[in-house]
Amino acid sequence: MKTILKATGVAALLMLGACGGNADDKAADNIEAMTENRADALDAQADATGNEQVSDMLEDRADNVREMGDDAADKADDNDDARVEQQVKNQM
């Protein structure tokens, strides 16, 4: 009986460790918000320009920023590494 209780306790601790709520989850949310804001600003610039080539370039850049943000957020969450947020800030 004691062995079953110990095994259940260990399993519960392992499950708690795997279920998020850590700094990496907050960092992933921050990364997504930061890159989405930057991409929205680039889209606004694209809309404001009268030059179609510049507009296309800015829209492509916005798409790249969004993709980079999604990838970085996944990396922070998957690797349980909140430091990725600072790396993204440095890139922007």
C-alpha cells in the first residue's frame, strides 16, 4: 500500500511539472504579443505608403515577424526557456 501511495505521489508531481504556468509560458505569451504588435505596425506602414513595392516589402516583413514570433514562442514553451523572450527583444 505504501508503494502505491509513493508511486501515485511521484506521478502527481511529474504531472504538475509538465502542466505549465511557469515563466516560459508567460514569456511565450509576451513574445507573441510583442511580435504581433510589431507586425501590425509594419502592416500599418504598408497601408500608409503609396508605393506598391514598398508596401509589398513591408507586408512580407510583417509576415516574417509573425512567423518568427510563433517559432520563438514555441521554442520558449517547448524548451521551458524564458530567456528566449530577451533574445527576441534583441532581434527586434
